[in-house]
Amino acid sequence: MKVFKDLWWFFKKEKISYGLGIVVLALVSLLTLTPPLIVGIMVDHIVEATLTTNILLMWIGVLLVVGFLTYGLRFVWRILIFGASIRLARLLRNRLYEHFTNMSHRFYQRHRTGDLMAHATNDIRAVQMTAGQGVLTLVDSLTMGGFVIITMAATISWQLTLICLIPMPFMAYLTSYYGTLLHKRFHLAQSAFSELNDNVQESVTGVRVAKTFGQEEDEIKRFKDKSKDVVEKNVAVAKIDALFDPTISLIVGISYFLAVVFGARFVIADQLTIGQLTSFTLYLGLLIWPMLAFGWLFNIVERGRASYDRITSLLSEKQDITDDKAKTEKKAAGDIHVSIHSFSYPGSDECALENIQFTLEAGKTLGIVGRTGSGKSTLIRLLQREYNLEQGSMITIGGNKIEEFRLDDLKATFGNVPQDHFLFSATIADNVAFAKPNATLTEIMNSCKLASIHDDIIGFKDGYETIVGERGVTLSGGQKQRVSIARAILPKPNILILDDSLSAVDAKTEEQILESLRQNRAGKTTIITAHRLSAIKHANLILVLEQGRIIQSGNHSVLMKEDGWYRRMYEQQQLEELVEKGGQHDAT
């Protein structure tokens, strides 16, 4: 019953709903005792030949009143108790979602998407059942069972009641033992479901890749293996679950046997009437539900405890990127100074960046180039404080350390176009306006014109109301990049970051976008990472990274005078472009 203790904070919060619900449940239990009593009275009247029409109608009337009262009260307690449990599910779901949105990239490196989805669905559903049906079975089994036993002992025969309760301790022991086994197996079943959920999410997301490489059969086999594991673990849970009802039925059956054998002897000895024995057996029948509820209670509680432990374990993880050192409440603006002694990703011993030193004046453009894996995106992440800097390193904007800005203000400072151009399953207009939901259509269109995507959009049948599909599947790679650029520049951020965001567009479109940005972002800072050097040749400062270190720095003219990586790569790309144009000319 530890889970009820863990949920006590919520029970106190909803004390009125649960308090009234429990009172109404107790009233229903008391009303349920009435029919067996009336049946016993009627049997004695029949045996004694004293039953009259008036007596019969009177007791029938009482039964009807009790029936209608029970009907109404059962509706009330369901609204009170189950309504509260639904509010708990909503509260936990909101807490989880808020927790997910506040956590850093490091959190998502440790947890898979499918597992997080399982926490927010299956686990919350199990906890909701504990706070609803769990409370119901606990209260109903105690009140109904207690009232029935007291009534049997006080109004009929305490000796016969004690005899019939002899098997009950065995049931308590067995259900407790089953509950312990159920907790362990349900925890394994939930973990297996999380893995299956993650597998489905990955497979659906990467369906194009699977089809491209002809791996559909392998993906199907992997899914079947995961699904089989989930089934096996849930069958293991079901095997324990299946023991509850037979065990309880056996115990209740033994109690019935004892009631008939010893009750008959009490009737023969004139210690009980036929009517009293009839009422006693009916009361014993009423004990079946409390006993079944008691077994069901262990089932629900152990499932809820396993799920609540998983949820609290997730919620207990602390944010590693916080506002603890925040001193200013304004967006970051001004010169950017970077001094990174070294940086390694959490859990890795390999140095991702080392001895990075540079200053970028406000309103200037920074270009970052280098081979794949040289540290370009890592530097961009540190500028946006997606990871904490190591001791001895520092990044300042306008003379303030980035740790001194509130996270919301720091995020609002940057307009970021990441390498992974994620679009939501919504209209193009909604995707562009994501960072500024109150933007007008005119503002959205102006941003799209700057990103050279406006003409493409108006060519679609539904224009800006075109649904892009999940992750933007209905758009080409270049179109997704340009919609992402439009989304980033719409709020007019102080610092715009293009992280290799022009790779899927042709050279002419790239030049159009860059020229538009230069004209419309005059006086604002822009940072561009690229493999195609034509995208950054206009930059005021260019950094060439190699294995996490700066091997060259300067503007285009300076770097072209040096015999280094930049000049060699630029000349190679220019030559490739000439060859490509020559091939196209020959083809025409």
C-alpha cells in the first residue's frame, strides 16, 4: 500500500472529493445490507404462515426505495472518486510534459523517445487506476466487508460468523504473496512496452530509410521479436493475475460450506431460524465482492506502484541547465567573446573543443567551416547554452556571461536553423509562425520572401494553408530548409544561427537568401556554419576548425592569401562548380 502513501499529497489536495466519495460509498454499503435482512424476515413470515399482502407490499416498497437510493448514490461516488483520479492523470501528464520541455539535450541522450511516451501513457493510466479503482476497492472491501461481518455477528450468530471467517487469513497471505510477484513482473512488462514503443517510433520515423535500403523484412522481424517479448512479459503478469479470482473463490466456497454445515446444526438446535440462516448465506454472498475487490486491490496497487516509481524516477532528474546564476532580465545583445579552454560531451572522454578563442563584434557575421566532426555544431550548441561550459571556459555576450541571462531570454536572443529541419504536421503558415504565434500573414509572407520560399508556397494548391505532413514529408529538402530559415528570422532575433542550413539549395538560391539577410539584418549578428564556402565568404570573421581546434581565422581575403585548408577547399569547390556548369552547358 506504499503507493497510497506516495499519493497522499494528491489525496489531501482532493480531500473534499475523496471524503464525500468515501462517505457515499459507506452509505451504499449500508443500503446493500437491507435486501438480505428483508429476505430473512419474509422467509420467517412464510414459515410461520403470517405473511399478509400489506406486509409484502410494505417490504417491496422498502426494497424499491433502497434500489433507487443505491442507484443515485453509486452515480455520485463515481463522479467524485473517478473524477479526482482523472484530474491526477491530467496533473501528472502536465508535469511530465513540462519536465520534458525544460530538460536539456543531455536528458534526451539518456532516454529514448518511445520510453518517454510510455511513461506519459501506460504508466499514467496505471496510476490513475490506483487513485480511482484502487481507492474504490480499498474502501469498498473494508466498509462492505466490515459492515457485513458486523451485521452477521451482531444480528444473527457471532459463533457461526467466526467459523466462516476461519479461511480468511489464508486468503490474506496468498494475495499478499501474489502482489509481490505481480509488482516485479509488471515492472518488467512496462519496460518491455517502452522498448516496443521506442522501436515503433523509430521505425515509423525512419520508414523512408528502411525502404531505401530494402530493410523492411528486418524491421518487421525486429518488431515481431519486441512484440513477442512484450506478450511474454504480459502473459507472466496475467498468470499471477489469474491466481487471484480462483484463490478467493476457493476461500469463499469453503466459507459457504462451513456456513451450510454449521448453520444447519444451529437451526436443528433452535439457535437460528430458517430465515436467519437464509439471511446469513445471503450476507455471505455479499462478502464475495469485498474479497474479490481485496484481491483486485493488490493487482491495481502493485501496477500503480511500479508505474508511479517509474514516473517519479523520471521527474526526480534535475535540470542541468538552470537560471541559478541569472542576473539580468533582458535579451542578450552586443559583442560575443568566446574563451573555451576545453569541452567534452557528458559521458565522453574525447575532447570535442579545445583552445577556442575569438571575439565577434555586434552586427557582424561569423563563418565557421571545417570537415565533418570538426566541432562546428558543438560550438553553436555552447553559444546557445545547450550544455554547461567546463571550468575555466567562458562565453560572454555584451560583457555578460551567458549563465547570467535567464534561459528564456537567452533562447529569445537566438534564431536558430539547425541541421535537422524539423517541421510540425501543420500548415506552412503555422510552422513559420511557431516562434511568434501572433504573427500576421503579412509578416509570415515577408519572412518567406527573405528565405526565398514564398514563390514555392504560392505555387501550392492551398498556399500558406498547405499541410506539410509529419516532419515536413511533403516538402523537398531545400523547401524544408527555407521554411526553417523563414521561421528563425520571423521574430527578428539579435543573433541568427544558420547551422549548415543552405546545403540543400542551389548556389543561386543560396546567394539570394544571403543577400536578403545582409540587407534586412543590417546591424544584427549572424553566425553561419557551412561545408560550401561560398555561403560564408562574405563573413567578417571566418574560423576554420580541425578536430575541435581553430587552425585558421580571418576574413575571406586574408585566408585566401594563406596556403591553408581554406584556400585549398575554396579552389576545389570553385573548380567543381565550373566542371558542373560545363557539363550542364554540354548537355544543352
